[in-house]
Amino acid sequence: MTGRPDRRRNVGEAIFADEVGIEYGVYGAFRLRSAYQPIFAPRGRFLKAVAVEGLIEPHRAGRSVAPRVFFEGVPVADRLFVETMCRVLHLRNFRNIGVDGLDLFFNYNPLINDDPGRALAEIRLMTRHLAEFDLYPGMLVCEITEQAADDKVLVSLAREMRRDGIRIAIDDFGTGHSTE
């Protein structure tokens, strides 16, 4: 990655809008765009889209890069900044998908933001700005990745989000821990 790590960067200064108003993030040589994967649930005899999961599409020099390759290349000191930028992009671009009535799932990796004060501050800041994005807490589902994280941080984080009306889900439960 280009540039040196700086924990005090402002995510808003790394986000721009294209000619049609879709926002994207810039990190080094990468342009990060939101992609929304539909989540379906049975409704009678049919499947109906009920939500989308915000995912990131990294691009470098106009070419798509596998998200895993991108995220594995982010230095430890920049991971919180990049994760926060991705979350902000998903929130800001969600209204642009043009489908009403869907919930938004977003990822939260407890190993990246394992400081209880910082984690709670980020959730409070996000919740405070939801109205600016035409969102409300009941539309959001935070997918906490199943990682070896500090239980106190997870409990505090889940309690704060639930208090604010954000729902919680465990992402990729059992992967890496299942028996063969």
C-alpha cells in the first residue's frame, strides 16, 4: 500500500462522489466501491429480497481486485480506518440501490477495533448520523464476525447497538471451527 499509516485520518476526507452521485473511497492506489448482495427469505411459496449485505469492491488502475487480496494488504495500523470507511460507504450509498423496504447488513470485525471506548464511540457516531442517510437503526443488522475477541468488548458493543435499535447477527458462524 502506498502512504504511511496514520490513525487520526478523517474517513470523510477519503470519500468522494462520482458523476452520478455514488460515493467511493480512496485508499492508496485503490478505489473502494460498495456492492450490495441480496438476502432472501421465504414468503409463502416464493423467495423475497428482505435485505442486502454491504460488501466492498476494491479496484486498482481500473481493474477489480479480490477483496481478500486487498484487505490482507492493508497494514495493521490502517485496518480500523479502512473498515470504518467501508461501513460509511455502505451507509451513504444504500439509498442509491433504488429498492425500498430492505434492511442493511454490515460487517464488524471485533479484532480490528478491540478498544471498548473507540468501538462504542464509533457506534454512537454512526447512529447519530443515520438520519442524514435516510436510515434508522431498525433497518441495520451488524454482522459481528466470529473471531477470538475480547468478550467484554463484544458485550459492550452488542448492548450499545441493541439499545440504539440495531440488530446483531453472527457472521460466518462455525467457519474455521467446524470439525471435518
